[in-house]
Amino acid sequence: MIRMSALAALAALLWSLSAPAATPPDQVVKQTTERLSQEIRKRQAEFKAKPKVFYAVVDDLIVPKFDQRYIAQLVMGRNWRDASEAQRTRFTEAFKNQLIRTYADSMLEYNDQIRAEWLPLRLESGATDAIVKSKLIRKDAPPVAIGFSLRLKDEGWKIYDITVENISLISSFRGQANSAIQDSGIDGFIDKLEAGQFLKKSKKKEPE
């Protein structure tokens, strides 16, 4: 007589074989970027006139592809352990709004001036972490190397970091966050982030 554990293992195997495979990480990034780009091409004037409408589209298309809580944990670093659950939730939401909307604003502003060139994906069988590499081709300017770091979760591949010319945005933000928390405390830092001050302050001033 076959044991119940063996039957359970067989059932799990059959389910895994019949279950749809997760969308490959490079396709997650490409499809998401292209969908937003298409929306911008069709509705650019509307989006510029009505930012709230644009951000609603961004929240629908872009946000689900990011591992928001994991990103927040990486940015806060050791401060994550000291934060309460309420502070973690506030920070995750505030940082998501700032980071992803800053990224989306750049796409809205420069969508018709740039194009992405995607490099072949190198992914070993069974890998749960991947880097999708691309080059941002700009008119009358050198290309910019962009990398997307993703990890495989139950619901599919999720983005948790972006590198620009091999500089990790998460690492950069972590240093800034640690400094801001030392100056203002966790609540004070989150207050500034919610007010839209943190990432804007860290931007470089454009030459006049």
C-alpha cells in the first residue's frame, strides 16, 4: 500500500508540472517598461496635465513588479530592526511613492528621447536571483548602463534594486537614510520622506 506521504509528494510533483512557469526575469522588466512606455506615448499630454492620473497608471503597472517591503528593508539596513511595524509600513509606502514615481517622472519626461537596448539574460537553471542588463540609448549622448536586480518569489520575479553605471540605487539610498535617521530619528526621517523632501534633496542640481 502506497503511503500517504508518497501520494502527497506525487500530487505536488504533478501540480508543479502542470502549473504555469514564472515569467522570465528579463521579460518581466521588458514587458513592464514597454507597457508604461506605450501608455505614455498614447497619453503623454494627459499625464503631464494630470499627474494623479499618471501615478494611478504607474501604481497599476509598475508597483506590483517591485518587492516593496524587501527594498525598504535593504534601504533601512540595521535601522529596520529598531523600527516598529508601524514605522516599517510607513517607510515602505513613502519610499515606494518617492522612488518609483521619480523613476516614472523621468520616463514621462524623456520617453521620446531614449530607447532601451536589452542584453542577453544569463540565468542558470534553478536560479532565484537574476540581473537584467540593458543600455539606455540617448540622442547625442553616450549610452547609460542600467541593471535590474530581481529575486524569485512565490508570485514571480520581483525587482529589488536598480543600478545605474554599476552604482546601486539601494546602496546609495541606504547611506543617505542612515545619515538622515541619525540626524532626525526614524519618525523624523519618515516625515521628511512622506513630505517628498528626501529624494529631491539628494538630486544633483542641473547645470543652468
